[in-house]
Amino acid sequence: MSRTAVFGALAASAVLTGWLLYNQNSYTEPTSPSEHGPDMFVKGMQLDVLDKTGALQYRLSADTMNHYPGSDQIALRQPVMQIFEQERLLWHIESERSAVAETGETVNLLGEVRIRRESTADEQGFVVLTRDLLVKPDSRTAETGHRAVIESGRYTLEGTGLHADFTTHRLELDSDVKGRFDAAS
């Protein structure tokens, strides 16, 4: 084949490709977001929230995030919330899924929830097992009306209803509280 024939074939291919790309939109109907389905999704989401001084206050991450415009809800799958104090991780909270108000004022950690308080030089760490925890990040508090079990070292406390203050590190069980202390053997 001569150079002219090769050049002509390439030019014809380029024109045909351009024509197809130009007319592609005329073959598909434009769609609008569903009122009930997500209009946005993100994989591997991480949100870092800083205080007025620029210090990390809390981090919210998830495997996936979907935004639903009809309800203005943000749904997270496998969310993890980490609460910091003076740039140090103190609280680690995991759940199966989450619904976050679009304003960010509340984070509903749904399904099984695991709260872990890291040990400090002065205090022993512990784990709280519960479900359906409502977290209010601005006030650094959380609550649930479900059964909660607090385990730390040799003691276990359990009760119905939990109120947590992540600033003062105070947990309160509302009712039906039982405790167990395992003596050293």
C-alpha cells in the first residue's frame, strides 16, 4: 500500500470516529437522578473534621458512601468514627452501617456497634458493645436505648440505655444495670 492510501484510510477512520462520538449523545436519553436512589456515591470515603485551632477533632471513614437526595441522607457502609483529643486517638467506634444527616449534626451508627476507649497513662481502656448509637459530633456525646455491655480488664457492666460523653470520658447506663468482677486467680 502506498503512503497516500494509508493516510487516506487513517483520515477516513478519524472522521468516522469523530462523527460517531459527536452523534453518540443523540442516541441516549438524558436521565435525571432517581428520587429514591443515590445521586452520588464514593468508595473509600474519609472525612477529617478540625477544631478552630486546626487540631483534628474527629475522623469519619467508610467503605462506601451514598447520598440520597429525596431524604437528604448520607448512607455509609462499614463506618468508623475516631475521636481525638490533642491530636491523640482516644475513641474508636465501628458499626455495620450509618445514616448521617446532611447537616452533619448527627451520625446514626446502625446495627452492631463497637466502641473502644484507648488506654492512657492514667486510665485502663475498655470496650462497649451495643447497637444503634446516635452520635452528636459537635457536643461529643452519644446515646442508645439498647442493651450495652462495657468490658474492661476483669470487670463487666451491662445495662439498658447508654449515654456517653467523649469529652469527660463518662459513660452512664440507664436501667437494669448488672456488674461482674472476676477476681485474680
